[in-house]
Amino acid sequence: MNSKNTTRPVTRPVQMTFTDSKGVARTHVIGSGNLTIMAGPCSIESKEHLLEVGTEVKKAGATFLRGGIYKMRTSPDAFQGLGLNALSFIKDVKRDLGMPIVSEITDPRQLGDFVEAVDMFQVGSRNMYNYELLKELGQTQTPVLLKRAFAATVDEWIKAADYVIKGGNENVLLCERGIRTFEPTTRNTLDLNSVAYLKAHTSFPVVVDPSHGTGRPELILPMSLAGVAAGADAIIVEVHPRPKEALSDGHQALTYPQFQTIVEQVTKVAHALGRQVETP
Ligand code: PEP
Ligand code: MN
């Protein structure tokens, strides 16, 4: 990395092949210049829940589904996710919708079951420093969405990514999800400096998560627009049919109409910058 270099490095795109709803193999690329919209629930609550949210976000324009079955919750009394039992929901819904999915892996022991079900592993903020997990993910070729730890410097985050790459897996995307600052008005402070910096000085595809970055639904639209303007290759947001009833992160979940507005508005920003938005 040469911080004096004024030419932008070329982003190394991450590619995934998946089967669409017509049974046709499709390649999905993040980091080639197009904008990708990733959306879904924080936690998968049932197969019907994932299918409903997936259907709605796809209709609105998302091309990548998200949903957790292992949740790293601050309190051990909070909902921890449905666990391995829900892997079959992921497989069924992916097949029915023909949509790739990203889900968080929290322990290397989950790898064998996860690898055949998900198209991208999420490493959550609380696990960015779990180097043994990162080394194990380096042994696969499945893309890894590496979220920034909430108190990590950009340099520590890049070095964490290097653990995956050194194992032989170059398919790493960096996800800015906000850092902890002195400001309590928002859940985290979405650090868009990091997005602009990573685009200027590294070849990682960059994803922005304004849901965790703000923790407030009314701020997710403006910060999605700002993330795209700062150069993000993808945005990832949380959507729920009834946010008040969500088993996790309901306070920041978008309703379907709110998500629809975000898709419409980020598309305008992307077009203004000469970029295309990937469509389902
Ligand atoms: C999530 O994506 O639901 C999540 C727990 O994110 P983070 O690890 O960024 O807190
Ligand atoms: Mn969440």
C-alpha cells in the first residue's frame, strides 16, 4: 500500500456462481463497477420469514440476500439465532428465489455445514480479531464479508483480511459497519472516510452497512446515498416485515416501503456517477 500513490488501484472483483430461479447458473460479481444491493433480516426467524423478506427485497431490487442464524449478541439472554437447524431454510429459500445469500459464521466448527449452504461468509464485527476463524476461511474459496470491528483501525482491519488471503482465499470484501465513538445519538458512527480510503489505496471491494452504522431507520437512506457516493461497491441493509416484532435489531430494521425508497434513491446516485445497479 502506497499512500502517496495518486492512481487508484483496480478493485479485485469477487465472483460467485449461483443457480437462479429458472435453474440457470449465473455469475454474480461485486466490485466490477456496478452497485450491488444486499438486504434481508438481521436474524432468520423461520423459513416463511426468510422467504417473505427475500421475495419482497428481490421485488424491490436486491440481488443478494442476508440473514443470520448465529447471532453474536451482547447479552447471553438475547435471541442467539436459530443455529444449524435453519441451514435448511437457507438452502430452500435460495433455491426458490434464485438468490445468493450471506450469513454470519461465528466458529470454525460450523464451517463444514455452512460451506455448502451460503454463497458468502459474514464475519461479524465481534469476530474480526478471531484469527483462527479467519485462517479457516482462508482454506475455502467462498467469499468472505469481513466486517470492521467496532474499535478497529483501518490498518488492523486490512491485516485481518490478510489472514484470509494468506490462507489462499483472495475473495475478501471489507464491510464498514460503523465504529464506536463518543457520540451516543447513533448506535455507531459510520466511518465513510474508511470507504473512500479503501477505494483509494486498496483493491478490496467495499460494502457499506448503514443499518448497524447508524442504528436508526431514518438515517439509513441518507447514509446509503453517502456510502455509494463515497465509492462503495455494495450496500447491505436490514429489512423486516414488522420491525417492532423482530427477534434482533428491530429498532433499525427497514420496512418494505422504506427499502424500496432506498433502492430508488441509490440508483439515482449510482447513475449520476456513471455506475449501473445490478438488477435481479
Ligand atoms: C449483523 O450483521 O446482524 C451484525 C451482527 O453485524 P455486526 O457484526 O456488524 O454488528
Ligand atoms: Mn443486525
